[in-house]
Amino acid sequence: MSQAAELLSSARTELNARCNAVEEAYEFMLAYAGQGLANEAGSAKGGQVREYLTKAEAALSGLSTVVASFAGSANDPTLAPYAAFMDVIDRDARAARAAIGVVLAQPSISSQLIDNLNASIHLRALLTDLFLVDEALKGLK
């Protein structure tokens, strides 16, 4: 395997792990929001909500660097069309991370707060971006 192919494979693995962390957090938050909890202390899942949010926030930190590795080289015409979309992912990741940061800054996280985060256009846009790019990148050799 060439060095370029190894780097692309490593970037795909990293992107997949980050996408999974964000998706798992979102799925957990959907269940948490449905519980109608006034605060974290009301459920065994209460302590987990911060863990999932923290993992998602970490996955979003530096995401643009990972994603940019696909757009990377001007010498690779196969990846050139991805460059503009990488800017979109970067903007959406920063916005979603900021929203998650606001939630994590709260002394207590209610189901309603999580429901509002789930409804955030920033988080939804990011998830859609990641699903789109992940699926598109599967087609690259």
C-alpha cells in the first residue's frame, strides 16, 4: 500500500470514529430527551448524558483537520470536488460544538435542554454533512 493510500485509510478510520461518536451521542440524546427529566439526577442515564456530550465535543474538535485530509492534495483530482464541502463541514462542526458547549456549561442537564439541542439546526446539519461525506467517500478507491 502506498503512503498516500495509507494516509487516506487512516483518515477514513479517524473520520469513521468521530462520526460514530457524534451519532452515538445524538441517539443517546434522543432517548434522554424522551424521559422528561428535570435534571440529571432523575435517572441512571443522567450521568451518561455528560459523557456522551463530552465525547461528541471531543470528536468535533479538530474534525476539520481530519476531513481536510480528504480534500488535501491538489495533485489528486479525485478529491478536488470535496474541498468546498470540507469548508461546510468545518463551519457546521464549529457551530454544533459551540451548542454542545453551552449545554455542558449548565449545572444540570434536563431532558428539555437536550431536546432543544437535538432540534438545533447546527447539530442536524452536521449529522447530515457527516452522513453525506462518509457515504461519498466510500466510493473512492
